[in-house]
Amino acid sequence: MSAQAAALLASGLAAGLLAGTASCAAVQGGLLVGLMDRSPGPATAPRSTRAAGKDETCSARPSTGDPSLIGWFLAGRLVAYSAVGALLGLLGAAVSLPPAARALLLVAAGVTVIVFAVRLLRRTEPGCAPPARQTRRLAAPLLGAATILVPCGVTIGMEMVAVSSGSPLGGAAVMAGFVLGTAPAFALLGYVLRRVSRTRVARLAGVVALAAGLWTIGTGLNLGGWLPRPTLSAAASAGVPTTGSARTHETGTHETGTTGTTGTAVAEGGRRVTVWAMRDGYRPGIVTARAGVPVEVVFKLVDQGCTGTVVLDGRDITLPATVTLPPQPAGTMRYTCAMGMYTGFIEFS
């Protein structure tokens, strides 16, 4: 392995361990929930029970799932990410998914997670373990590979690194390192699911999965621009970040300042505004510009993360960047990070 590939592998590993663990487990964990929910447990001594007037044979204790499925799931994930990384390094941005496609995948992933969550919530008592099926062994790596279609926020950054590597080996290395970095979180999640999937604790897991599914659908709708356009007051009351705001003049000189309780920055002349991309959102969350004239939006990158790529007017923009908007009618324009998790607004008046 070349020095560049080794460095990219280490970079992906660090990103997976430090930044990708929570977000990827939340967004992609639903696929693992569905896998472990249906996996058969180890054989145990049968016992006879009577229900509805007839005998049934069940295992003596609730199933804890097949632990090898977690390994197959992670193996499928590693192969898929490495292959996509190599393709990105070879072909570059030509194979990247547009925002609308990513939004549809996020909505589909959220619906899938909700289906799994409802199945967990409907289970009232530990039941008989389903018969072992070879199809589970086949489904595990396929579900692991399918996580590449539901990228978490940090995945976008890793894909950008793979593109910039300019080589299949470098792209595969950074994506493989990222998967290895997030593997402990998925292994822990799988272990927990094995313990709770056939007990009453499964209801708690179902509630968490349901919330994750709804959140994933919301981010997909936000990324696709399919939510209603809010007014300035509605956006401010919705909890748009207000700290660390700035005021920008037409000359491009930056002055530190505050924007009051609404977190709104107003550009003098209304033709040029500056937005700072932080790890946890955009500052200021709302900027005001003049309608009917071209407006220059200067995006400055402070921290790496999902906010490092802005989706504005249906296209991806890698930060830092300056975007010139054509004359806009009065109203509110929404922009989001690459995965729809963080939102900012430009109010034209």
C-alpha cells in the first residue's frame, strides 16, 4: 500500500471513530434492526406450552439472534463502501448522487426504519424463534451493502475525499477506513438488538427506531426542498441558531456583531451576505437580502462536517464558496447541508 493510501485509510478510520459513529448508526441502524429482529436464535431445549387450546413447542428462552449475522452485515458494508470509494477515485464526481436522489433515498430509508419499528412495537410477548433460514445469511451482507445508498452526514465528506484522491486505491482506502471506524458502533448496536429483539425491552427499541425513522424522513424532505417555505418570523421561531452571528457590508468587510433574538443578519445594500458553516449549523441562521437584484452569498467554512457542502437551489456546493444568486422575488429561500440535517434561510424583501 502506498503512503498516500495509508494516510487516507488512517484519515477515514479517524473520521469514522470520531465523527461518523453517532450519525451513521442513527441513519443506517434501521437496516440492522430489521435484520436482527428476524434472525433465528441458537437451538435450545424445547418446552411445551398451551395457547388457544392447542400445544405449541417454543424455545426455553427468548432468542438472542445469530451473532454471525452482524459480521456478515459489516462485511457487506465494507465491500460496498470500498467498491464505491474505488469508483469515486476513478471517475470522480461524475458518479455522485444529486441532492434529489439522496433525498428520495433518505425518505425510503426512514419508511423502512418505521416498518421495522412498528414490528417491534406490535410484539407483546417473547414468542417462538423462527426457523433458521439460509436466506438470513444472504440478506445480512446485502443489507450491509445497502447502507451505501443511505449515506450519513460524514459519508459525504469521505466521498469528497475519495473523489479528490484521484486514484481507485486511495478512494477505496478512505472509504474502507471509514467503515472500520464505525464498525464498533454497529457491532454494539447489533449486540444490543440481539438481547432486546425478543423481550419486552423491544418496545423501547421500537420507540427509538420510530423516532429515528421520522427524523430520517424529515431530513429527506428538507434536503429535497419538499417542505413548505416558511416566513422569516416562522423560521426564527423554529429554533434557527442565533449565536455567533455576523453582519456583512457590501464592500465585503466582515464585522463581528450580534443580531438580536431572531438571529437575522441584514446586508447593507442587500447585495452581499456572509454565512459561516459551523459543525452544528449555519451562522447566522437567517440572512436578509434585497429582492429583485443579484445577491452574492459568501459561505465560509469553519468546521468540517455535513455543513461543509451546501445544497442551494437543487445543487451541491462545496465550501468555502461564493454564490451569486439571480434576482429573486420577495420571500424565503431555504438551503441545507448535504444530508438535510441543518438548515439556513435567506429572506428576500
